[in-house]
Amino acid sequence: MKPINDRRDELDRNLALIRRDIQYVLSTEQKQVAALRAQVSALGPSATLARGYAVVQVVPRDGSGPEVVTSYQQSPPGSQLRIRVGDGSITAAAMAAQPAD
């Protein structure tokens, strides 16, 4: 009976070691996922808007969806603009457009 009990004790120790190792791996991976989520959140557009930046979109007259303005040439005077900020959006009209100094 002693060899069986010894074997059972050895299995119990090995099972405890395996459980400990699994918990360690899970904890490490959970920390990494949390860090990556924080990084994605910090780099995401909503975080950028919350810091005071805005996204300017021009609303085409043909009714197609707005497009992000990347050049002053996209919004000649009279263009309808949608300005996205952290807590909403603003509708505006372009008064003038000129190149950078």
C-alpha cells in the first residue's frame, strides 16, 4: 500500500505545481493584455479628441459620406464642415481656405 500512497503523494505535488504554473502564465498574460488595452486606448481617436484635438470633415454636396480634410483644397469657401471633438460634433461652413505660410 505504501508504493500506491507514495505515488498518490507524488501526483498531488505534481498537480499542485502544474496549477501554480498555469496561474502564473494566466496572470502574466492578463497583465500583458491589460497593458496592450491601455496602449490601444491611449492611441485611439477618442483619446486624441479628449486631449483637445479635432477631426475636420467636409460634407460633399452629392450626399455621400463626409471625408476627413487633409488639405485646405478640400474645403473651398462655402463647404459644409463637420468638426468632431471629444464630446460631439460641430457643423460649420468654410469662410476661406488658404495654404500654410
